[in-house]
Amino acid sequence: MSKMKNAIDNFLDNGGEHLGYSEYDLPDIDDFHTVLQNGVKVWEYHGKTEIEYYGGNDE
């Protein structure tokens, strides 16, 4: 379990948190490198706009 925790902490510390991810909302572990390399924001990863992701109204 500590290897998983270390991978998550490294992902968040190396840019994941800046992209909007948290320990409660992470990409698949296999996608960590690609997400960081390409700067994929959390809402893009989930296939939404920023407004949709955060529950706003996109009118």
C-alpha cells in the first residue's frame, strides 16, 4: 500500500495538484505520467468543461 501512496503523492507533488487533481479525484495510475507530461486538467480527463466539472451552469 505504501508504494501506491508514494505514487499518488509523487503525482500530486509533481504537478497533479496544480492540474486540479486531489487524493479524492485521480486519473488511473497508468495515466499519471501522460497526464503530467501533457498537462491534462482534471475536467479534461473526465471529458467535461471546467464549468461542467465544477457544477456550474454553462449557459
